[in-house]
Amino acid sequence: MTDPAARLRAGLDLATAGHEPPLAAVDLAAFDANADAMVAHSAGKPLRVASKSVRCRALLSRVLARPGWQGVLAFTLAEAIWLVRAGVTDDIVVGYPTADRSALGELASDERLAEAVTLMIDDPEQLSLVDAVAPADRRPTLRACLDLDASWRPLGGGPGTRLHVGVRRSPVHSAAAADRLAATIAGRRGFRLVGVLAYEAQIAGLGDAPPGRRVRGTLIRAVHRGSYRELVRRRRAAVAAVGRHAALEFVNGGGTGSLALTAADPAVTEITAGSGLYGPTLFDGYRAWRPTPAAYFALPVVRRPAAGTVTVAGGGWVASGPAGRDRLPTPCLPPGLRLLPTEGAGEVQTPLIGPVAADLRLGDRVWFRHAKAGELCERVDTLHLVEGDRLVDSVPTYRGDGRAFG
């Protein structure tokens, strides 16, 4: 069999033949190759794996065992505590501020957790919330990371400016604001400021070569250039300001979509990445590097409602973010199938059209790719790990472990 798509489909079908769809599979060769390629693009700076892009303990441990990968960026404090207790890592930065009083109480009651977990801070009120749960004199010193807003404001202005390019994260945008917050954290009993994070979502999360949209791609590349130039100057100034108040262990930036650019910033000491391990469809629209697709899910054909049309069970596994066709799952194996524009991907059924539909029988599998990475794991309990046509292992997702952190 010489056709790569046919070979891949046959391998996935054979490796998972003992399991009924809906099911999800990860091609380990592609996963490992993506991990190594990401290291090659990071110019020697360590990569911190974004757990929300993986959502599987076994695969988090797998990538952390590879050279160039070090530590986890978690998306909730409860998740971070669970991963430490599960032995996945003892170096976790929580990527977002938390108001989870129960998790804060657990963190503050355990010296080992306090050493392993770093909280994200962008407002002094967050420090007060922690103190209200566990006063500084009754707990170990807690690690803190300052969240610097990395969005671009081409015309300047404050947080309410109308021309805002990027996501709305931290209110700390300027070096002066970072200096003030760093002084507050460093002067607050019971906290130790150890890092700065600045996530440039408008570069890392915005593909500069969207398929079939050349004008949009040109505009996005202009945004990338302007935003990057501004951020390099501002991040350098902010890190210098914060460094006057604390001995920083790390300065974190970037994501899968900006590995090489972020690595070129001298102020950054480590890069967060994760989506590139699975290679979801949103990352098909980048010029610098496109991961090899590694994660797939299969749905069974259950109907043939018309000539040239088949229907699969389920399929409405839509990604988060601004609503649009790019957030829908994409049928990929066998090649030549597409969603119906009037129906899209449905909760209980998804019709597909295309020339190969006539060749599909009831019970055949159609393999899809998700638009985003870890969100696939919210739909299945198990990831089947595949090498060629061989099933290597079946491992639980967070959902399979009975955990929901989103």
C-alpha cells in the first residue's frame, strides 16, 4: 500500500479494531516527531508543556521524559495539585489566577506542594484572597509568577483602548505597572516572586497562512511583525523592572505558533507549548512550522441518506473560541469527505458528502481531526496509542481519570 493516507487509515483501523467508536487515537511516531521538532525550533530554551493541550497524564509524562522539555503550565490549581500528587512533575506553573479556595487551602497546607506549584498573579487582590484562606503566618511561603499582558495596542492607551490586538488577560501591560505589582508581591509576607509570564496569543495563536485567505494572511503577518517588535522592547523593560524586586527563576513566553520568534527574544528563558504535539487543524495555517497530525477520532457510518452522502454517529466536537467553520472538526480519512454547509457537525449525527462516500459501508469508520488539541480529550475517556498498525497502549484522559478542570 503506497498511498500514505490509505496506509494511515488502514493502520488506525487495524490498531483499534478491538474497540468500538467513538474513539480517539494518537499516532506515537507523529507525537514524538512533533515534540522533537518543537525542541529544534526553541533554540536551546526549555519547553514547558501546556497541560490543557494534552489532558492525559501518560502523554504529559512521555513528553517530559524527552530532552528539551521541562515542567508543566497547568490551567487550574486543582489540576496542578493533582499532577504533582500523581508524580507527573514537581515543577508546575498555574497559567491563570485562581479563586479556588479549597485548592488554595490544600496548597497552603503542604510544604511539598508549595515548593512545586507557582501561582499566577496580576492583581494584589489575588494575594489577599490567598491570605484570607491561609494567613501568611500559618502556611509555607507560596511561589508567585507575575502575568504581563502581551497584547498589542498599536495606538497606545490603557486596558480599555478600542484597538486591542490579542487576548484580554492581565491588566499589567506596561513596565511601570509590572514594577508596581512586583514591588507589592515582593513586599508581601508569605509570597516569593519567582517568574514572569507573557503570552503573545496574537502571534502564537493566530495562523499567518489561513488556507484560501491570502489577504487575511498578509494582514496577520503584518500584525505579527508589529506586535513582536513592540513586545520585545516592552517585555525586556518589564523583566528588568521586576528583576529589581526579585531574583527571577524564569521568564515564560510563547506557544506552539511562535516557537522560533519567542526563542529569539533575549528576555525569554523558557517557552510554553503543547498544541503542536497533537497537531490540530488550527495549526495547518502557519508558515513557520506545521506539526504532523498525531491525534484523531473515529466515528462509525450509520446511515446512507442519499447518493453521495453518509451519516456518522455524533461528531459535534466543536472547539472553543470565536464561532466559525475553522472551529469544526474535519473529516480526513478517507480523504475526500466534507461537512454539509447547512448542517455542520451535529451532536448526535453528522452527514458527510464527497466522492468517496459511495465506497463507505455501514459500520465503516471515518477519522476526524479536532480543531484544537486537548479539547478532544473532553469527549473520550481513553486515548489509544498507536504505532503503525499496532496498538501500544490505551491510557486514560483527564475525563477517564474522573477529572474535569475546565
